[in-house]
Amino acid sequence: MIQPIITARNIVTYFGKNIVHDGINLRINRGEIYGLLGGSGSGKSTLLKEMTLLIKPQSGEIHVLGENLHNISPLASLKLRRKWGVLFQAGALFSSLTVAENIGITLREYSHLPAKLVKDIIHMKINLVGLPEHAAALYPSELSGGMIKRVALARALAMDPELLFLDEPTSGLDPVSAEAFDHLILQLRDMLGLTVVMVTHDLDSIWTIVDRFSVLGEKKVIAEGTLNEVLKNPHPVIKQFFGGTRGRIRRQREEA
């Protein structure tokens, strides 16, 4: 039996009177690229924040790498955070720091490695995500959107995590850059043995690199599985996502 690396059981989340999740259940297996899909306001990013200890649900349990996040201790929380990397939607780079400084910030804060080794790791991560060497000295304001995503990805990988969380990784990118970024994620998963959890609206990502995914709607997970499994679900939200113009175009491309 495949061992899950993340499970969510009966997650309930609300902000004031606004209920975001009302009984979310899902399972993410080790080594897969798992997508969180849903319309705006369906709670995808909120769920990602709950998985990464940024916020807590009102009830239910999330287990990550064997730890119950509901009652995790501060020390266990610190150790667990070192086992994952997060890429936020806009990159969240520090504008006053260079690319090298942005990538190295977690290494300098959470490790006791010699300065030369930190420098070597930074340059290794820059190469790993396909950035040119000279990018190390640039500031975020000097980078394209695609380069910002790659720098943020290099920073997320700085501590050699087991888990990689991505919030809308291809948003704001042109189709060519988005496709290249998708393939980079796939290559890194295979090369480094990562488990990847990604919030996405991008149907191309779902068709191209995601192994399994869940569709959030009506405050619940209305479908979970592979693309073929989800497409068999007759729920109106599934039809809305995959039966529209973009979905039809994508299907025609696959069938051509």
C-alpha cells in the first residue's frame, strides 16, 4: 500500500462568518506531483497555508511527514519546516537583497555551514533551476517574471527539502515560460525525489505534469484522483473546469 506523506481529514476553516472549508479530506502520496484545483475563493491557497503551518483550521487534522499539525510542539514545528520549501505566488523575494542573498537567507539563518560552503550551495541552486551565473548579483527589480519564479524556486530548494509547496507557480508567465517552468518542476521531482504540492488554475499543468489532484468546490473536495479519474466525475464544477473552451482546446491538443 502506498504510504501518504500528507493527509487532511475533516478540515473546517472559516474567517468570521465566511466558511471556506467544510469537511476537506485528501491524501497526497510520497513522490507525486499533486495539484489543488478550484475556482477563486474555493480555499486552495488557504489549504496550502494550513499544510505549511501558516494558519490553523478551526477543526480537523492535517498530518505532514508523520506529524499532526493540530498539536505539534514549537520544536517539532521548527524541525518540520526545515523539511519543506515554499514558493509563493508572487515570488516574495526581498527587494533589497541580491539573488544570491535571497537564496542563501535560509541557509544562513537555519544552518551553521561555513560561508564558502553556503556560497557554493547558492551557486549550485542557481544552476539547478536554470539561471545564468551572472544572475547571482542581480536584484529582483532587474529580473523578468520567469526569472523571479526560478529564484524563488532556488530559495525553496536551498535546504534540500523533501516537500515542495507551490502557490500558482505559473501565474503571470507567458505560455512558453509557463511550459518551461512546468518541465523544470517535473525534472526536479524526478532528480531530487521530491513530493510536490501545487495550487494551480493552469489546465496545461494538470494535463502535463500533475500525477493526481483534487478539485475544491462547494467548500469540499468534490473529486480527487488522476486526470482520467476526475474527468469521469459528473459534478457540474468538473464540467465547468474541463468542459469550457480552454478545456476543449486542451483535449483537442492531446487527441491530435
